[in-house]
Amino acid sequence: MGKAMSMVARKANRFNVENRAHRVLEREKPTPAPKYESNLRDMERTLELDPNFVDKLNTKDASLDTRLKDVYVTSKDQFIQRVLQRQETDRPLPLERTTPDDFEYGYMEPTKTSSGHCTLRQAMQFINDHQIAPEEWTAMKIADQYKLKEAHVANILYYFKTFNIYIPDQKYKDKLLTQTKQKLIQENPSTE
């Protein structure tokens, strides 16, 4: 029902639109919009300063009219020319078509660091050094070498560790496999 009502309302609004538009256009002068009080006060001030202000507004200024007639606006489509210029250039194609290598830690490391800061590579290095020889690489020595606060270095060494690779002995691995196989056989003798 809503669609039918909107269609009827649209037809009623559009009925005789052309004739109504012609009637509005044939009127002598449209009624001006009401003015705000502040606009009326501004107009009164300008009339006090220049009593011929209204006459100036209603008369045609010949000098302004001639200047307006001398102004010509021309436009040219620059986009097509730019596309043609791009196609006509004799620049050589790039010779190296390989993608650049990724950085070791996923970002480019800075070459210089300010005091109180260290790079990820330096942090990994002193964490690893401390993990290998904690008596030699103490938090105080690392803080002096990298110009860091000792409390920060102590926290880094406490909370962060490098991964250790653990490679089990092959004999021990074989022994574990035989033991588990024997247990399985003992638990389920019917599977043999």
C-alpha cells in the first residue's frame, strides 16, 4: 500500500508542472526573501554614509560592463596531452627486475642510535652474551657499553631470553622408542 500511495503522491506533485513554472517565470519580479535585522541595520548604516548607494546599485556601471565583456575563459584538456607525453618518453626500462631483499629483523635498522636506546640486533647480542656468560656480561657492564640505564637492562635480561636449540642424543631417542613400543605391546598383546 505504501508504494501505491507514494506513486499517487508523486503524480499529484508533477501534475501541470510546466504551466506552473511558466506562471512563476512570467511574474514581474519575484518577492524577495525577508531580511534579517542585522542586514537591515547594515543597509541603514551604508545609506547614512552614502545616500546615493541605492542608485548606484540600480544603475549599470559602463566601465565594469566593458571589463566583464573583455574577460574570456578558455579551457584545454591537459589530461590527454599528459598521457601522450608519458607514452612518448624514451626512458629506458629498469634493468633490475628482482624484488629487494627483506631485512633480517623485518625493518631497516638505523645506523646510529642515541644514548638510552639500542637496536634490536644490539639487544639480541647482549641478551645472548649474558645468557652464555652471565658472570662476565652483567647488567652493569652492558649498561655501560650500550649507554643504557642499568634498571632497564636488568629488566630486559630478566624478561627476555634467546631460544636454545636442544638436540637429543640419538641413542636416547632409540631407547625411548623401544620402551614405548614395548609398553604398547604389553598393554595390547592382541595387536602383534
